Amino acid sequence: MPKFMRLIAAGLALLVTSMLSACGGAEAQSLPGANTTGIAITKPASVTDGWYGGLNVTRDASALSGGTGVNSALYAHTKAGALETSPEWTGVFQLDNYSNAGGNSALYAWAGRYGNGPTWASVLEARDYGSTPGAVYIGESDLVVTGPDTGMRFGHDVILYDTATAVNPTGVVQPAQTGVAGATFGLRIGPADNCSYCKWTTGIVLRGPMGTALDTSAATTSTSIRLGAGQAISLDGADQLQIKFQGGQFQITNKGVPVFAIDPATGDIYKNGVKVL
């Protein structure tokens, strides 16, 4: 870009900043250590609608047909160099909530499916290209609290709604469902369908002090836990003492050897492989 064009762009940015700042609005409390200098866009407190008054980026691709690649309405990119020592966060969304009502959120993502294509409200992806072992996380959720549990503090709350009862930010009225509004999985963990050699070392890990590690008592279900044949429940934390259904028997095994078994078809009981009843 020619020098005079850069000067014009800088001047316009300063003009927009001063005009928007003059609109008023409470100053946010910055995150400790955050570098927040740059173009400031202040949304006036008098603007109460959900979409306008701040930064509004709209992309209408309804007239397009075909195409390749990935398109986006908003793109942000940060490159952290090898010598960088301070944290680099490509996006920061901060909410200071002093309200006594309402459902206030620092980040809200909404996706409506109207066609036949699969739809995601959000996708998080982390790729490990490092040549040496290091920590890689898809996501981290921190709950920072003071005092004992209030009964209203949740790490993640996965909720299933009917389209007619859920909050719809677009204002589009959806028809009421007839019958059951069902979904397949609340949480699914596994390898990619096209990666036969991909494997999680452990699917779910619970650690640290807990009142109850797993509670299904409030679920309306006929099956609380489902195991496949040969899959075991370990009772000692070391996979030595286990309970499993294997070879047509309910077995208690010690280091893989059945020490007690029941044949559910006949009721026969075995001790150390010998029928005793």
C-alpha cells in the first residue's frame, strides 16, 4: 500500500475511534496483563438491540452456487514466534456482569439448520505439528468460585430443547414438535471415522475430590451403564480385580483368571473354574 494511502487509512481509523468513543458507555475492566490498545469501538448503553451499535459483520452467500474452500464472515489470525514469551490469544471476549437478572454470556454462537447439510454451532480444532512432545488442548473450561457449592455452579450443561421452545435470536418462529424431540448423543468420544489407528489412551478421566463421581439416579432410563461382552469393571484401580461377562459367564477375575463365575443360562456356579453348584 502506498505511503499516502496508509496515512489516509490511519487518519480514518482515528476519526472513527474518536466518533465512536464520544457515544459514551461504561469502560470495561480489562483482563489483568491484557494488551488492549488499538481501534476502540464503543457501543452506547442506549442501544439495546441484539445486533447493532457495535461491530457488525454480515456475509450473505445465499446467491452463491458451488465453490471450493472455506469462506468466513470474520477472520482473525495471530502468529506467535519462537521467541515469544507472553501469551498470544487470537480472540478475547470479556463480560463484566453486575446484573441481577437475564442470561448474560461472554460468547454466544448460534447456528440454524434449514437445509439438508450438517450444521455446527461451533468447531474447535487443535493440531500438533511440534517435533517434540508438548501439551495440546482442544479446549479448557475453568470455573473459578469462592465458598461452598451453591447448587447452581456447572462446568458444562448439555441441554436438549424443542425448536419451538428454545430461544431463537433470529425471531423466526418454528413449528411445535409432535411426539418426542430426540437427539442421538449428549457426548461422543472416539477416533475419526477414517483413522483406524487413532486411539485415546483414556476416554474420560475424573480426578480430585468429588462428592459423587458419576450420578445417573435422576435419569429416566432402563439402562444406566451398557458394556459389551468381554468389557470389564475394574475394582482395584489397577485392572487386576475385575467383573465382566465373558464366555457365557458372569465372572470375577483376578489378574485375568476367573475365580468365581455364574452361568446365567443354567444357574451353574463355578469357583476357580470348577463347578460347585
